[in-house]
Amino acid sequence: MAKPITGKTHVGERREKRPNGDIYVYERVTAYDEKTRKTYTVSQKLKGKIKAGTQKILPTRPKKHKGEGGLVDATRRHTGLTDILEWVGKVSGIDNDVCASFSEGDAAKILSIARYWIGSGGNTLPRLESWQVMHPLPYREAITEDVYGSLFKDIGRNEEGVQRYFSARAAHLGKSPMLAFDSTTISTYSENQSEARQGFNKDGDGLNTIKLLTLYSVKAGEPIAFSKQPGNIPDVISIENTLTQLKCLNLEKPLIVTDNGYYSQKNMMEFALRNVKFLTLVDPKIIWVRETIDTLREAIAGMASTCPFDPSICGATSLRMHQFSRTRQRSRNRNVAGEKETFSRRLYVHVYYSPDNEAKKELAFRKDLLELKAQIQGGETEFTPSAQKKIDKYLTCSKKGRGGQLKVGFNDKAITEAKRYFGYFALVSNQTMDTFTALENYRLREKIEELFAVQKGRLDGARPRTWYPDNLRGRQFTQFISLGYHCFLMKKIKEVQSKLGKNESGKTKSLLNLEKKLENWLAQRSLAQILDWFDCIETTKVQTAMGSYRWSTESVARDRLFLKYLGMDTE
């Protein structure tokens, strides 16, 4: 209980010096007690303090009583998924390269749309504005249709920024990178896309297409650059521009890996003349390839030719001095433009044989010939050029007498000759390479096919969804950034999976059990499902007059272990 005031009060000031030199100033109320004839303190409160070395009093903020002030601001956002994507952009260097290549505003929009595509599983852009409300992105303002439409047009016309980004990504590859090169087609109904033309449609829907060509780093597991072409341009004539683009990327001694769609004498010559290393699949029907197969049959039949990582395949390699010829375009020294020039280059021909593939190929071949025979006997007279070629080569047609019955047989000699090469395939390179290293490198090229599937199926890339070529270029570039996020995150998840369940020193039994749970969980989920799982994590921020507060959704031990092994700071 407070002492009753019996005399007059006096308001005064008391100063108290602290060890750090600050002086605290108190307002003190005193009173005189007539009975004890002593002065006592009625109340005391801090008015402020004088910082060391100054004379001015800094007043103390008035103390708020309960119920005063109250709530000032509060937000709740889904941060589990976006935190992972923010980490990917930072660690991969993608965000830094985008910011270095474009203006601050455009970079923020590009990264926001890229994260939206991968985070939403490829939803269309009209849904972005509502998704953005609950998911923090680098661009804080609303990304409306006008915003992303204008962005795509600006990017499509800003070739300097696009090429600067490609060069920045290529700079991360180091010496002698291995690059897969391939194409896919994008179908469209639009008549405004000048590059949409009839050509080989890889989706088989009969629409006009736009061709998308991509360079993919096999070892790094990420796309490096892309370009688009009219849909009627064949793959085989796309190499020359690609070789020119490689010079712009300033790559040191790259190895370009392609499939047989890009094989031709001219392309091999272009690689040879520009001193660019290549590895390509070739058609075993080519005469000089068949000659090499015949030379290596005996070596391939031996047990020593078995592939160490795939016993179903045998292989051997032969060195070949290959003749190239060209017509000179310019006169130089004693060589005159228009003259035919011949030169030789060393090639390594890797031949492989698979009994399983031979059986499948022969079965398909037999079914095809039987079907053609039945069609001819049924009165069919019009065939595709490829079917007619098989008929002429492998079937015999004759009639007995005038108006006699048509008799269709088989040209067994031609069929036997064709079957000699079933089960064989060949790779050609101008770089010294072990037989099965070449096979392994070529198989890694197949990852680029998965890349196209992701872009079309998971990043809304199956259709142009824009009216004009420049806008499409900008839209495809933004998808390319999202593809980079996808590839980097997939690579990191595979690294996590590779270290799980290994009984290394220092791992407790409980940790190994937890790793096993994480291993099973990851094996059963796609990347989209993993991101969707973490999208439930929310962060709530509350600002009151008393201070700021923040908390996030709790997570189980398995999820925390995943983020830890991924490399994110979960503390």
C-alpha cells in the first residue's frame, strides 16, 4: 500500500549517470512528513536520457496501457513454395544473371512470372494476378494482362539483354562443356505468327508450327540458349547458325551432341572446318557406315566388347579418314572461288549391337511387309513414298497370263541383306573418345527431350498464346528462365536422393530411419507435387503498437531434413 501524503509535495528532477556515459533524467515528486520531519519520494518516472557527449534530452516514448494502440497491420502469405524458388534463383545464379541483363523492373517481372509458372504447375497467365495476392514475388505490384503483354514485347525486342543472359549462363560451364542440341515444334492456329508454317509436326496434330531450337548443357543439367525458326525449316540445315551462336557464347572447346536428324556430310564438314567437336547418331543405312559395321562385326562378337553399364549392348570403335568436298565461296592464296576443294578429316566411328533391338526391329519389319502385301492383294494402288520404296525393294509382284491373278511374293535376297544390319546403330565423332564413353554421352543427350516435355506440359509452352512474333520471343524467354529453375531444382533433389540411406559414420539410427522416410516420400512424388506440398506453409506478420511479430506454419522432421539436405538455411 502506498504511503499517504501528509504534507506539501514538491516536483523536482534527478539525474543518474550510467557506466556507458548516458545520463538518465527522472521526474521526482517528493513530500515532507511532519511527524518524522523527513522528506520522502512520492513517485518517480523516467523523462528521457542524455546521450554521452551531448546535452539534449531524448524524451522517453510514453508507455502504452493495455487496450491502447491495438493492431496496426497484419498479413498472411504462402511462403513455403516461394522461399524454395527464391533460394533456387539465388544459388543457381539465375536471378543475378537476369538482373545483370535487364532493367530492375523488367528483371523483377521476368523472375515473378517464371516462378509463377513453375510454382503453379504451368497455369495460364490470366490467373497470375490472383495467385500473386497470396504468394510473395520479386515484383510487388499486380502483374495484369497489360503488364505481362508489354513485358513480352519489350523482351522480344531487347536482343541485347537476351544474348547477354545466354552468355552469362554459358560462362558458368567452364572448359570443354558438352552441349546437346535439338528442336521441338509448337503448334498454333494463329495466322499472325509469321514463322508458323507447315513442316514436320512433332505433335502430329497437322497444325502450322514454330520450331524451337535449344542448347542444353548435359553435365550441368540446364538449358543455355535457344532460338526460334519457321516451322518448315528442316533440322539438318539448322547447324550452321548454331555454330555461329556458339562463337558468341565464347565457349572453350565445346562438344555438340545431336541425333541423326542433324546428320549430313555438310554438317560434319561445317564442324570440321570450324574445329568444333561433335558426336552424332548416324543412320546405319549409309554405305560407309555399313562398311564400318562389317569391319567391326568380329570384334563386337567377342565378350570383351560388352558394355560395362549395359550388358545388353556390345560395341567397338574404328578410326576412319573421311573425305569431304566443297565448292569454295571466296578466293584465297592460290585457291579460286568456285573451284571444288577436297580434304580429309579423322573420324571415330562407334558401332553398337543390341540383340533385343534386333529382335524388335525384325518383328516390326515382318509385320510391315505382311501388311503391305495384304494391301496390294486387296487392290490398293496408292502408297506413301516410303511405303512404295519398301514395296519396290522387298516385294515381288507378278501375274499369270493375261488378266491372271496378281501374285505377291518376297525378295528374300534384299530382305536378308537388310536384316544383316538390324540391331546395329552407330555414333560418329571427330574427338577421341572411348566406345562406351561415347554411348554414355549420347544417352545423356536424351535429357533434352525431357526438357521439351516439361516446357510444354508444365510451363504452359504447348501453344504460343500471343499474337505477334516479338511477344512470343519474350514469352519463350521467360519460360526459358522458368525452365532453368526447374532443371536446377531437379538436379539438387537428385543429389539429396543420392545421399539418403547411406550408413556413413556419424549417422544415428534415428537419422537413418528419418532418411528412409524421406527417400520413400521423394520417390513417390514429382517436382510439382513436392512444391505443392510446401505451398501449405504460411507466414503471418502482425504489426501492433507494441511491436512486430512473425510466425510460420510448423513442419515435420522429414520436411525439415529435406530442406536442410537441399541446402536451405532452415534455422
